[in-house]
Amino acid sequence: MNSPNTAPILKSTLRHLQDLPGPSGLPLLGNALQFRSPALHLKLESWARIYGPYYKLRVPRRDLLVVSDHAAVAKVLRDRPSGFSRTARLREIGQEMGLQPGVFSAEGDDWLRQRRMVMAGFDPGHVRRYFPALVQVAQRLGKRWERAAKKSNPIDLQSDLMRYTVDTIAGLAFGAAVDTLGSDTDVIQQHLDKIFPALFRRITAPIPLWRLLPSADDRALARSIVEVNRAVDGFMAQARARMQQDAQLRTNPGNLLEAMIAEADKPDSGLSDAQVAGNVLTMLLAGEDTTANTIAWMIYLLWTHPETLQLAKDEIHAHVVDLHNPSMDEMDKLNYLQACINETMRLKPVGPQLPLQANRDITVGDVLVPKGTIVFNLLRSDSLREDLVDHANEFRPERWLQEHNPAKRISTPFGAGPRICPGRYLALLEMKIAMTVLLGQFDITYVGTADGSPPQERLSFAMMPVGLLMQLNHRHSFDRTPH
């Protein structure tokens, strides 16, 4: 049976946005106050089960469309940047906060130029060249966890993994010696941690109170953005100094920032230092939250599924010769671990929803959408439907090793279409290396919250687990499976 998105639709069968069902709201404000919830994504998914794959929300002066049908969502994602773009409010709030625009928020020709620049450094060949630097950061993560294991200290999983991803991005992408893993006082992570939550709060706020009466948190945020922008300027200055001393770095860059600068400096690039800086900041922010959250969720899911955890450990021991210094080829052999990553991203995607704005009058599924309408695309909703995916709400990595797996066409954790995440290959590699350190060198004795309750999902631009702790025993000798 054809879905509403793919079947030929007669004009007389099209529905208007204002005629769609949806949850009731307050007079004048509509559903605006409901957007303030850190569980907004769960509300949107629950409403999809009540009102169907297309429903409306009301906010002052406009209606919003929410879409959960995966075929319609995929079509919207592929229709970028011409048919849909990031919301004007995201660009407005980001600019007001002092964030330089990068490829994440750029649109049109500006996006095309920046995309080429970013992809110049993110291709698999470049990432392979950076692999030794990735391993060095993972070794620091292992030493940090070894210190915690010796003292039997609980590990704040979210905090440690964000340090790991910040150090990885700073070293790999910018050639900067940032070591948040070796310090509890390094300032850059403390500043980065404030930006995405504040951006999310301001985008969803019905009243811009920070403009009318700035709070202490608002003033601290402003100081943090100044510090982060200063750090980004420092990364760029260091990279330009290296490139001035060694001209070969323009044709054979040593990191992503050098590759972006070389691309931006070409006479016909149309790119500025401000755009390069915007992408440095984008990678710091996106690289910190998204990869760290996925690893944290995966560790929790593996801990709650002991047989799956053992299979992942067995695979690492079977293929990795030196558990402190894995190779790129060994990472390529970890197919079961890759399946665990894919299944984690299906169940716990860091971006369960993606709001986009229609650039023209357009049809989404069987709904007429006026230009300027914001469309909330629910990226997880159909992945959890039992009629579309067998045992949809269970953690079953094996499904990703099977030839027939409906989840492959439904789950889109990195997006889809022209604006699919450019850093996905690097992110997957970071996850594999971190899990090799954890499962290869340690025995996990506990993963969970302080009171033992399941971790809640909190949406703060990215979706994260709340309050996950981990305790480890360090193994001084390793039981090896013969090759």
C-alpha cells in the first residue's frame, strides 16, 4: 500500500494545515508553553500516536506542522536547502547570542560554499590520517577511568565523555592541545556546556525575558561565549602560523582547520575567516554533545543487556591486538560494535526531532504547507512502531547484521539528503575507539542513576540521559581470544 507521501495525490484530497487535528492549548498562547518542557520530544511523539502522522500545534500568530511519517520526513530532509531551511528563529537567536554562523545554520549559496570547505577535511581519507591523534585522546580517557577505578569513585559518565569529545575535536580538527580529560578545571568545556542549552531555551521561549531582564545565568552565558570565541580565534591564529611556516600544509593539511583555511584562502572560494570560525565553533558544540550522548546511552543499554555486552567485549578481544593502541583496520572489523551503535542511535537518537521552515508553498504528505511554516520532523517516532519494526522497543543490535532490516530505511540519526551530517564518519570512529578502551581495559560494575531509576531523556537541543553514573574495575591483564 502506498504511503500518503508517495502515492499520487489529487488536489481535492489535500488537507489544509488549519484543518488538521492537534492538542488543545491556552487562549492566545496556544501550545507555546508546552514547548518549554525538557521532554518536548516525548510529548510530540505521544501526540503523534493520538492525532496521527500529521497534526498541528498552535503558537501565537501561526500554526506549526508536526510530521512523524518516515517517508514524508525523508522527503522533507531531501528537499533541502531549496524547499526547507533551518528556522529563522534559530538564526536570529544564534546571531543575537554572538555565535558565528557555520555550516549547521548557513543556507543557500553560503551553505554550499561552507559545505565544500567542511567536507574537504571530513572525508574518510583525512580521518584515517588523523587516527593516531584519536587514539591518543582515547588513551587519556582510559587513564582518567583507571584513576577513578583505583579509588572506586563513581564516574559522571556524561561529563567524562564530553571531555573526551572536546579533546578529540580540539586536537583532531584544530591541532590544539586541549586536555580537559587531565584536568577538572579546564575552562573551555565549562563554557561550551552553557551554549546549546541556552540556545534551546531561547528558541522555545514564548517571551524573551533575557532581553528585558537579563539574569545571572544570562550574563554568565555572555561571558562564556566571549571566552569560547576567543579560544576559536586562538585555534585559527595557531593554524595560520603553522601554515605560514610550512607551505606544504596547504596541499597536505594536518587537521580539519588547516584544510578549511586552505579551502577558504582559494581566490574563488567566497569564504571568510568569520565563516571558518563559525564552523570551528559548530564542530566544538556538535562534536561535544552528540557523540558523547550516544556513547553514554550505548553504555547504559549494554549494561542492561548483559549477553549483548559480552558479545561486544568478545568481538573487541578477538580483533584488537593491543587494547591500549588499536589500529584503524581493527576498528573496521568491529561489526557487532557498529551494530550496537546503530541500534543505540535508533532507540536514543540525539536529535529525535528537527524543526525546519518551508521556503515556498509546498506539500508535505497530503498537507498543503504555506511558505514560512515551521515543520517539526519527528526522526524517531516511526522507528519505535511495532507494525514497522519487529520488537521495535527492544535493544537488538543483531537486526543491523541481517539482510532484511526495515529499521535501515526508517532510522535517520544523522539526517538525510544533501544536509546529512558531514561528521558522521568521524563520530562513528570516536564511538568505536571509546568503547574499545572501556570494554577492552575495564570490567563494568554498575551503570545507572544514583537512585537506580531508569535515566530520563532530557532535550536540551540534543537529547541526553540524565544522571548516568558508571563504576569500573580496571583489568591489569587481559583474557585474549586467539586470532
